[in-house]
Amino acid sequence: MDHYEGMQLRLGTALISTAALGVVILVWQQSGGPTGFSVAPWLWWVAYGTFVVVLLIDGRGPWGVEPWLAALCLSAVTIYLLAPRWSVTAICLVTSASAAAFVLTPRAAMVVVGAQTAVLALGQVGEPAATVLTTTAMYAGFQLFAALMAITALRETRTRARLAEVNDELRAAQALLRGSAQAGERLRISRELHDLVGHQLTALALELEVAAHHAAGDAAPHVDRARRTAKDLLTDLRSAVSQLRTTPTEVPAAVNALTSITKPEVHLDIDDDVEFTAPDQAHAVVRCIQEIVTNAVRHADADHLWITIGRTGAEVTINARDDGRGAREVRPGNGITGMRERVEHLGGTLTYRTAQGRGFHLEARLPS
């Protein structure tokens, strides 16, 4: 669960409490008792409707979460100030305090709580001091509790996300280490075969070649067959040694470990003809995929991420795109800079593009 999902969950609860507030105010209004409105009732209902609409937008509009939060806080304060005698309208301030904790830093969220508490007190000017103190303290406590709960939930969500990220990195590292160990063992075996068996077979083939020139009678065909068999064995041995030296590194296992996340859903496609014979290239591919997934989780707010690893001519290509919110412009951070450095160090290229509301696209090309 990312912080947007957590915020949506709590705003869903806020919608229920807001709907309950509307029902209560409507019942009080229709009961014919003393009114709590300080203006024409329709103005309060306009402010109430605005608050509901802002809640439903939930910060995912193209203008960003900060303007959304400002609109939410302003409409919550307006609801309260237009009916201060009905202190229950201050419940909207609790919602805006919780939303502020998701959007802002903890210190800034506390500033919002303090400002709204001051509005609470100012809205009760003329009321008995005991009433002002009780109401203000009660709703200040509600706001503080909601904000602290949101901050705690957000920290837990980020901690779980980081732990999941580290776990994926460990699994990818294990896959790479396993592949590296296997590659090292294959290299050792190939050297042993080449140095010991290969030399012995070469010597045998030479001896049989000499023997074939001196053999006569019934022994000649047998010596000739032995000579050809030795040559075939030597050819097969060289082929086996070459195959052992060029067996691909276990990149697919490492990449699959990195992409086994629930949000966003990763659609991974690795072409069958892609091989990673160079450890540096394999390491660069895995690290690029890791950074792509990390950026999608942290910044894109995407539901889906598509990654394709293929071959174009003599190049290995990585194509990635998501359906996230995108951005007007990309300011390369350490992640993208690191990817570019890894790719360019191997003689490749890295390009990317994005647009507001149109996701993020990245392509890396590595010489094979």
C-alpha cells in the first residue's frame, strides 16, 4: 500500500463521517429548533458540497496534492465558520488534519493542526469561556490524534515498502551470485578439460597420425579409425569447452525477483534470443530494472509497469513504460543518473520521456 492508497482509505472513512454530518445538520435544520447558521443556510450547504467534491477528487488531479489540500482545509474551515454554534461541523477539520499528515511533513502537518485549532477558538467568540475551552481542546485532540495516526500509518507503509524493496534486492543479488558461482564453476571445469583432457587428446591424435603412416596390413584400418575417433573427440571437447565458457548469466531469475511486487503490476517480457555472456552487462541490466521498478513504486503512482528486454541488431534493449501520472519535466536524480552512467560505461545509450498524466517511458541500449 502506497501513501495514496492509505490516504484514499482514510478519506473513504472521512466521506462516511462527512455524510453523517450532512444528515445531522439536515435533521437539525428541519426540526425547527434554534439555528446554528451564521449566514443563509444555502451558503453553508454550498460550502459542504464543495468539501465533499474536494474529498472525492482525493488529490489525484493534474494540479497536484498541495493545492488539493489547501482547498480541503479552506472548505473545512468555511463549513465551521458558517455554522460555529453547531460545533459538530468541526469534524471536517479532523479530516483535513489527517489529509495534511499524508501530504505534508509531520512538522507542517502540526502547523495545520495549530492553525485550524486557532480558527476553532476564534469561531466561538462570545461564547462562555468554559465552552470555548472544552470545544477547542476536544477538537484539537481529535485533530492531533488523526494526524498522528496518519503519520504513523504512512511511516509503517514506507517501512514496509522499503523492506520489500530490500528483500527484492537481496533475492536479485542471490540470483546473480548463484549465476556468478555457476559461471565460475563452469569456467573452472572448462579450463580443466582444456588443459588436461584436451592436451592428452591432442597428443593421442598426433601419435595416431604418425601410426597411421606406418601401419600396414590388417592393422591399418583400425589405426585409421582410431585416428578419426580421436579427432572427433577433440572437436567435441573444444565445442563443450566453448559452450561452458559462454553459458548466459542468470539474469532472468534476478529480474523476476525484482519485479515480483503487487503495486504496480509488472508485465515482464524477456526475448528468448537475449543472452548475457558478460558479467558487467548482466549487472547493468539488473540494476537498470531495479531502478525502473523503484521509480515506478516511489514516484509514478502507476497501476501497471511494462518492461521488455529484447535484442535489436547487435544491441540488448530495455524498454519500460508505466501508466502513472507522469510529470511536466524530469529532473534526473541519483537513480536515473546512475542508470545513465552504467549504460554509457558499457558503450550504450539511455533515453527517457514523460508527460503530465501520460506516464514515464525509458529505453536503454547496450552493445552485446
